[in-house]
Amino acid sequence: MMGKAQKPVVNTGALRKRSKWTRDDAELALLGLPAFAWFVLFSYLPMFGLIIAFKKYQIFPRQSFLANLLQSKWVGFDNFVQIFTGKLPALKYTYLNTLIYMVSLPLGIIIDIVVATFVSRLAHGKGIVRGILFIPYVCSSVALAVIFQLMYRESGGVLNNMLGAMGFKGVRWLTSSPVLFMFSTVLLGVWAGSGYNIVLISAALANVDKSYYEAAEIDGASSVTVFFRITLPAITPTLSFIVTLGLIGTMQVFTEPRILVSDLGDIKPYWKDAAGENIVSGHMTVVNYIYYLGFENAYQYGYGMASACAWVLAVIIFVVTRINQMLQKKWVSYDF
């Protein structure tokens, strides 16, 4: 007969010893402290901004942050009501400006796929070319915007000089209309982000199984068919990553349009109402408008209205991202 199964002996002393705080644990905690502090300061604490969104929190001069906070009044959903009832007429134009800038995402992806495909077919110097293309991505966005600001100058700008040499009239890239201003910003956005995307797409192209191309060659498939039936589906996981980050980034654009318009003064391009009155500048994206409400016009609106607009934008970004993730199930392929 078999005896009863014996229970495993647990060495509680060893567990007790293992649970003590060791030097390795302290070193790991010390290494993780900067990341934890960054998360708390810039991810967790800003969540309390939701409370400010329900207050009329204006900024008064010569008073501390705490004094201004204590003098703020609880207004409930009034800030959100003003947003959704059109009490901020400029807000819809800021979303329009942001929507125009989002054109840079599909345009940039198309260009990046073409360039990455060309680079991947080079016999020599692939790494050098990718390194050169990656340079704009590691440069400061302010520096890149200043470069394009000089290129777009009506007098003496590189683009207008080129047009003049070809016999064409110069274009007021930044001052003629809000739409042209934002499309000029789109070109800047495409150029600034292309290096990172090209590197990702090039890596995806290099990982495509060569046996698919060999089978297509045996079947006599054309290069166009190979691209759309093999290459493009194979890199869709990478493209989905680029699209997700691109949607989040383009909806939060701030620096580029702000720098481009910095030296225009009173000749900024404005959206106008039916009477021809200026409503809002063409550079005013949603995040720029939030900054304007909270800091540049704090006496009238202040942190309360700015926080409410920021939370509305956060919800929109979340919804758009979720819709994008659901749609990706229809076009992203993991079969390659």
C-alpha cells in the first residue's frame, strides 16, 4: 500500500531571510527612483487638474499659487458648458487648425514608405543614408521650426528665391491664409518626423521573409503586385504603431506653429467671421489655445477653463485612439 502523500516542507527561515531589504534591492530602487519621480510629477499629479476644471481659477498678480487656488470658486460644469455651447468661438477653429495639421500623418507615412523602400534596395551605404535621414528627428523642434521660418520668408526665403529663379511669383507661405500656414507647418512636421519612421519601416522591410518574394517571382508576379500583396501587408504591424503614435502626437502639436508665427507680428493669418473681424490666428492649435487660456489670458479665463479644454482634448485623443485600435484589426496582418 502506498502511504499518505507528505506535505512539502517550507523553509520559513529562508523566506524570512529573502524578504529582508538587501543592498541589491536598494540599488534597484535607487535606479528606478528618477523614473518613479518623473511619473508622479508629470503623470500622476497632473490628474488633479480635473478638480481645477470645475473651478473658476483666475490668476491674480502678486499672489502665490496657493492664494490664487484658495480664492478660486467652484463652478461645477460651467467651464464644460461654455465649451460645448459655443461660448468660446475660437475653439472650433483651433480644432480645424489641428485637423489640417493631422494631414501630415498620412502624407508622411506615404513618403516614408517610398523612401524606406528605396533605401532598402541600395547595394551600399544603407546605414549612412538612414543616419542622415534620422538627423532631423534628433534635432530640437524649435531649431527645425526656425530653419523653416527662414525658408518660408516672403523676401529672401529659399523657397521664394527658387520660385523667382524659375520665373514664378513668390508665395506668402505664412501670412496669406490660415490654411496655407497650416499646410506649411505640415511640411515641417513631415520632414521632422520622417527619419524615425523611415528607420522603423526599414527594419520591418528587412524582416520580411524572403521566401515570399521567391515564390512571387516564380509565379511571375509584377513588382507592383509584390509590393501591395506581400511587402505592404508584412509591414502593417509597424505602420499601426506609427499611426497610433502619430495620431496622439499630431493632436497635441504645439511648438512648430508657435515658432513659425513668432516673428510675424500683426501680419499673422487669421480666421475671420462673416463681418471680416479676426477670430483666432491660423497658428492656434488646440494645445496652443489651452496655453493661451491658462497663461496668456489668465485674467479672463485662467487655469479652470484651460484645464477643462485640456480634459476635453484628452477624452477626444482617447476615443480616437480606441477607434484606431479597433479599425487596425481590419487592416493589420500578422501572418508574415
